[in-house]
Amino acid sequence: MKEIIAEAGSLTKRYGRITALNNVNLRVRRGEILGLVGDNGSGKSTFLKLLAGQIFPTEGEVRLFGAGTERELVRQRRRVGTMIEAPGFYPQLTVERNLEYYRIQKGIPGKEQVRDILRQIGLYERRKTYGKQLSLGMKQRLGLGIALMGEPELLLLDEPINGLDPSGIIEMRETLHRLNLEKNITIILSSHILTELEQLADEYCFLDRGRLLKQISAGELAEECGSCIEICVSDPELFAVSLEKQFPGQKYQVLPGQRLRISGECAEPERYSSLASQSGITVSALSVKKRTLEEYYMELKKGGRES
Amino acid sequence: MINYIRSEFYRILHTKEIYLFNLLLTAGVLALNGGIHAAAATLPNIRYANVKFVLSFLTGSMDFLFIAGAVLAVLLFSGDRKNGVMKNAVAYGMSRTSLFFGKCIVSFVMALASMVLLTAVYIVSAILLLEGPAQPYVELMLEGIAANLPFAAAALILAVAFIQFFEKELIVGLAWMAVIYLIPSICYSTGFQFKTMAEIAAWMPRNYLMTEVTAGMNGYACLWSEPEGAAKCVIAGVVGIVVFLSLGILINRRKEI
């Protein structure tokens, strides 16, 4: 079993009467890439800020590398790299000097790491450019470079691909993948672009209005998002009864428009259409579909709100 | 904290704020002495073109040290929140208290260096450009700087505490002015009614500098000329350092960034 390096226990954060994060429990294991999925105000940034120590929990606790007390957490955060909300750097310093500033602050000997990181984030040619002159995408890259200074074991990245152009997004994705594979860096990242998260994460946390809806591995998600059958029938209720009789344990969902979605382990599509005709139900449409991460999240959110 | 202090010195020496600050104040000092020198050349009977008069500006307004130190601290650190570098420092394992101490140390060292430079320019340019004896005025001024240095450090610490706590420079400035000037002046006024308050108010730098120090063409009467007066300044300064350090730790200990 891999070591748990970040953990939230009954983590709650309130700002006055607003609950930004509500009783969240989750664990992140070494080497994972955890994707935080949620709308604006779902609590993604709040969660990352709590891990980074920028804000304090109202209730519950944060543990990093097994440490839970305030003093220990401060020490353990030296093993963490962060880029939360806007990347933090001095606009009046050049890219290189910003990295040098953080190199000195983190007590890293030698200047080689500054050059290595400049190359890694693709800003070597721009090293003499002042921070204030950088484009949004370059600022994001510099932010990542600062987070990478000191070879962190855990990276906390909030919307790291914000403002990046398509090639920048690909480079960022490849960089994060490489860091994860080669250096076993654990990454917790949030993104609005779910298709991007799909290509990176091997664990997901779905948040909605401060609540953790689900923590699920990429494998489990693939299974849940795997092929499903959508069938449009004349009598959905009767078909559901027949389905339960014929295929006990089969997951299904009644959708608007006299449709049913059959998920989980499905039989051949023809078997469902023949089941309908045996029950005297007319099938007007039948299709095999695969749910995207977006669809999965929207359904989860809807389910969470209904409950 | 040592690494943080080192990184801050690196940053400060590679940005223009500290150079602009010193350049502007040096230019101001030279303009003052040069202006009086030029005035003396055109108006031969002017009685103010001497070292005694020029040095009385600082000797009679030692609270300039407090203001200059606070302004420098604001200049050096006020952008930290806006630029997101303070949240980085916290996220990379700096406690808020270490951050506060680090900023106090860096600001104090930079302020001290600036003060040495500006005082040297002030004295040397006055002696070179103006007439009259330099002593005992230089000595009185230097004694005054030494006696008021602890409270200047305290005022700077207070500014750093507020910079770390408040987001806007204007609020920092107002809060600082309230503690250094407004509260002492209220205590001073209340002191006319209550004897105990008068005794407390007498230990506040704004009040003793106003009532117990005069410097000008009519003569110098400085609190710190006597050992008791110098001790009063130093004690007030040390108490200020302890109080403002405690305040800074207290308000910033769990400050959310």
C-alpha cells in the first residue's frame, strides 16, 4: 500500500455564514495525480489553500506526510510546491531572478537548478524578461517553475493550464506527466477543463458547493463511465420492471423522454430490445454510449443535490 | 528564516525601490543645504545659512526617523500580498511569525544603512556648504539619533506588522499614524484631566519629542542631553519594540492570506 501523503479529516471551512468546504474527508497517496473536479465555488481552491496553510480550517484537520500539528505542518510544507490562484512572483524582477530569489529562500545550493527549471518550463530564452512583461501563459509557466524549485514531493496546482495556448497546454501536461513518472511527484490539481484532467489524473475528487461528492480512481471511473446503453421505449416503467426481473442487479436510470440508461456490466444490446418486445414494449431507439467525465460530474452533481 | 532574509536582500538589491528611496532623500538633503547656500550667496545678511540652523531640522523633528523607517518598510514589502509572494512563502513552509521577524530584520538593516548614508550626506554637505561651527550641533543630532533609534525600530516593526496584516497601503498608513500620533495625542490631551494619564503620555515619543525638545536658531534644548532624558528615549524605544513585536505576532499568527 502506498504511503498517504496528504489527508483531510472532516475538513470544514466557513467564511461567516458561507460554508466553502463542508466535512471533506479524503486521502492522497504517494505518486498519485489527483484531479479536483468542481464548478466555481465548489471548494477546490479552498481545499488547496487549506493544504498549503494559506488559510486555517474552521473544523477538522489537514495532515501532510503524516504530520498534523501546526508546527509540524509548517515544516512538512517545505516538501510541497504550490501554485494556487494567480502565480506569485515579483513583477519587477526578471524570470531568472525570480527563480533565483526562491532558490535562495528554499536554501538550494548552486545555481544549476534555476537553469534546469528555466529549460523545463520553456522560459530559458525569456529568462531576462521582467515578470510584468510576461503573457498570461508565461506567468503560469513561471508559477510552475517556482513551485518546482527544490524538487517538491507534492505539487498543489490550482488551474495550472489557465491562460495557456494549445501547445502550452500540451507542454504543461507532458511536464506534469514526466514529473509524476520520473520523480514520483504526487500532484493535486484542479481544472475547469475536464477533458484535460481526464488525460492527467489517476484519481478524482468531485466537489459541489463545498461537499465532496465522490473520490474515485481513474479505473473505477472508466468502469462507471464505460459503455452504457440508452434505450427509448413506449413504457419505461414496465420496461424497468422487466429489466429487474430478467437482469437482477443491472444498473439503470430512467431519463426524461421515455428513455432508460442501462449502465454497469451490460449484455448485448439485442437482448434488451428482445426483452422489450417480449414484454410488449415498443423500442423506438437504442444506442450504445460512453459517458464523458463532464457528463459523469453533472449526473453526480444532480444526484448529490437531489439527495 | 536566514534563507528568507538572504532572499529578501537579494530581491531588494536587484530592484529599484531602495535606490530610489535613497536617491530622493539624498537629493532632498542636498537641495536643502544647497538651496540655503545659494540663498546666502544672493542674500548676504541671511542668518540661517549655518550648520546650527540646518541640523536643527532633524534634531528638532526626530520623529522623521520613525516616518522614514515606516515608509521604507511599506516600500519594500507592501506588494507582497498583491504579488502573491507572501502566500508562496507560507505555502513553502515559513511560519507567519518567522515571516514577520524576517521582514522586521530586513527592513531594519535597510533602514539603518539608508540612515547612515543620509546622515553622512546631511552632515558633510552642511559643513561643506554652510558656515558656523559644527559642534555641538552635530553631536547633539547624533546623540538624538542614537537615543531615538530604538523607537524608530519599534515604529518600523509596527509598520511591518500592519503591512503583513492589512492589504491596502492606505490602511497601513492610517493605522500606523493612529498608533504613533493619534493615540499619544489623545493621551496627552486627556492628561490635562487625569494625572496618571499625563504620566503615561509623557513616555510616548510623540509627546516627549514635542514638549521636551527644541532646536533652532534660538538654541538647542534636547531631552537626550541629560542621561535621564536619553534613558527615557531608550526605555520608551525598547518598550515599543517589545509591544509592537508582540502585536505583530498576535495579529499575524493566524492571518489568512
